[in-house]
Amino acid sequence: MHLVLLGPPGAGKGTQAKRLAEKLSLPHISTGDILRQNVKTGSVLGSQAKGIMDKGLLVSDDLVAAMLDERFNNPDIKKGFILDGYPRTLSQAETLDEILSRKGLAVDLVVYLNTSDEVIIKRLTGRLVCSKCGANFHALNMPPKVIGLCDNCQSVLYQRTDDNEITVRKRLEVYKNEVASLIKYYNQQRKLHSLNADLDALEVLEQITLLCAKV
Ligand code: AMP
């Protein structure tokens, strides 16, 4: 299963990808997570990307494509993968097809998580992320059992620097400028399925699982 999750920031791509990855025993590949890891370790890539990410803009296609290409060299993708945060532009979708076809692979299914702006702003400005396992919580809707600590591994929770309202609105604007061409691209390939991601996360997971079973 080579699955792409599409949708605005805050649609729940990361949450769904993590749960699906466990359920289907597939690697979860998030370009945002790989970039944040690079920022954390202070790599050259991370220092180039940090300012752009904090403004809610897109890191250059070349940088992200090189990073993804390298990730796809990991043999774990032979089982398949769940891709979250890539592609974000038509050009990235074409690059993805090129990278995969060089490996004799192709995208099987694209699930579009459709979400309203108000839900996104509420979700993201309250989001808390575990610094170790990446689990997500919400300050109001899904608070951790102990304030500031992850329920799963007890590590410290943090708020992403780009999860403030101004940057979230910018990320949404960037997303909206690009998404129509992606939807068209995957519709033409008959790979796109749209879901209402304002619904409860478990219900959305169930629906994605059903779509995967049909592939
Ligand atoms: P995410 O974790 O997917 O919300 O991504 C966080 C930030 O990382 C985005 O706002 C971008 O600055 C950067 N980023 C992640 N994926 C990509 C991508 N495919 N292309 C360009 N920038 C990206």
C-alpha cells in the first residue's frame, strides 16, 4: 500500500498516519517531521528550513525532494508507506511519481481529508506534541492526563513554533493556493478519495482503513 494523505494543516494527517502505520505495519513518512528533526539536530538542511517553516511557507522543492529520495532508500518502504505532508504542489506530485517509478513503485491511493477553517484553527492553536514519540494532544479537547507530559511515554509536550494563529492562517493560504491542482492531478489518475475530516478521528480512521482494504 502506497498511500498519500492530503489535506490542510490540522486536518489530522499526522494523527491518522500514525494510527494507520501501526494498524497496517507500514512506515509513516512525514516531510514535516523529517524537517523538524533536521532543525532539532541543527543540520545544514535544518538551518536552511527553519526560518521558512516558522513563516508558514514552503521549503524549496529541491531540498524536500532530495530529503524524500533519501528516505525512500530505506528498505522499509518495500512493505509500502503512508506519506503525510508530501506532495504539497503539483510539481511535488510529479516529482513523487518520478522518484517512485525509478524504484518500480507508484502511488496506490490518495485520501483527501477535507476540513473547515474554524476546526483547523482550533485544533492547531491548542495542539501539543510529544517531544519523544510525536503523539498529539490538545490543550482543551484531548488534554494529557498529567499537564505537560505525554500519556504514552511521559516525555515533555511542546507547542510547535508554527502552531500560532498568524502562521496557521499563512499555512492555510499557502495550502489553498496549491491544493486545487493536486486534486485535479489525482482525480485524473482516479486515485483520489475525499473524506470529511471534521468528524471524530476514530471514524475517519475507520473510513480510511476501508478505502485501503479496497485497493
Ligand atoms: P507539516 O508538519 O506537514 O505541517 O509541515 C510543517 C512545515 O514544514 C510546513 O509549513 C513547511 O514549511 C514545511 N514542509 C513540510 N512538508 C513540506 C513539503 N512537502 N514541501 C515544502 N515544505 C514542507
